[in-house]
Amino acid sequence: MQFGVCTGIENTEIARAAGFTFIEPTVRSLHGSKDFVVIQAAHAAAELPTPTFNVFVPGELKITGPTANLSQLQIYVAESLRRVQAVGGELVVFGSGGARNIPDGFSRDAAWQQLIDFLRMVADEADKTGVMIAIEPLNRRESNILNSVAEGVALAQAVDRPSIRVLADLYHMQEENEPTDTVVENAAWLAHVHVADSGRGAPGTGSYPYAEFFGHLKATGYNGRIAVECRWQDFEEEAGAAVAFLHKMWDEAGG
């Protein structure tokens, strides 16, 4: 199993030394003040690949609500996916709670349709680059829509495009008390996995049911990637132990 970490490419050396095999930066990091040629060169020089990206849509670009502008979103999405593909990216995580949160007083049904329309537009752009999109369910403290793997799958089914899949995040699943075997029921839609531990700490520092979760993933034949998305107390100090813990849990898990 490939284990990576959600961090910037400036931490590649530490991540590689710890045993991670890939980096998952943010899409936002491909924009910013630097010329994209400079950003692209930095990715090319990095010691680990960046096949996956997160933080897709900035909070100020609203996907739901009365101010959502699909044409404006399309401009951002098209350029973002072009850049992701240019630096070797294969998958983008669509969490973006700030962008997708339903404004107070706005119809949930209308917001759901806006998400469908948005993701169909994203799929059109993704098909041009070969990049896959993974819908990330977030716990209710971070988003007021799409709070479970099952709900993410329902949205992906409504969008009905091959490039739109779903992510399972152990942290958000535990926060929402979503059964770990949800990944078995929805295996056909699963394209990526995120993990953390209790309190969003590093893997191995809490009490989350890794053996159970990994056992279900193995039972489905999952062969995608798993990225750590957590709050490190000291990345350099904790990273090696986290990687060792993940490999141990994966090797010992049933399935």
C-alpha cells in the first residue's frame, strides 16, 4: 500500500526520510504569487511525486447559494486542473467546505442541484486532463452538506460521470459515527482515502479502529492510495512512527 502525507513540497525531504511515498499538496499552492513555471520546476525537482491534491476550491468561490457563479468557477477549475495535470497530478480531492457550505436560509435541494451542476462541469474539465475528482465528506463542524461516505456516493451517482468518485476519510467517519464497513458497501465508488487519529492527531497516537478500517479496505481489494491528513505536533519527529504504524496496521489487518 502507498502511504503519503498531505503537506507542501517544501516538506518532501522529511516525508521521504520518514517512509512516505507521495506528497498531497493543495491546489491553491499551484496558484499563488509565483510564476507557474517556477512552481512546475519545484515539483519536478521534488524527491517525491504529487499524484493527489486537496483544497480544491477556495472558500470565496461559492458553489452553493445565490452568489454561486458557474462560469466563474469553470475558469478557476479549468486552469487548476491544467496545472494539476502539468505537475503529474492524477486526482483532486473535493472537500472545500467553505465553498460548498449552504448559506443560511438557502434551499438544501437547490444547493444539492448546484453541487450536481458544478461537478458535471468539473467532470467536463477533468476529462480533458485525465484527472479524477474524489468527493470528500466532511464532518458537520466543517460542512453542512455531504457529511458521510454514503452521501458522497449519492452525489456521485447523481452526477453520473466516470471521473467523479468518492474519498473515505477515517477522521470524518469517526467524527460522524459512520460505520467503517461503509467502505465495503460503497467500494465501487472509492478512489482515495485519508486518515488521522483521535483529535486529528498523527496515526498511532489515538484510538481509532485502524485494523478494522484497513481490514474492510483490504476486503474490497482497494489498491488506491492512503494519505495522512492530520495535525502534527512535530512533523519531523512524528512522521516516521506514523508510517511504521500504518504499515503495521495494514499488514496485520484481515480482509
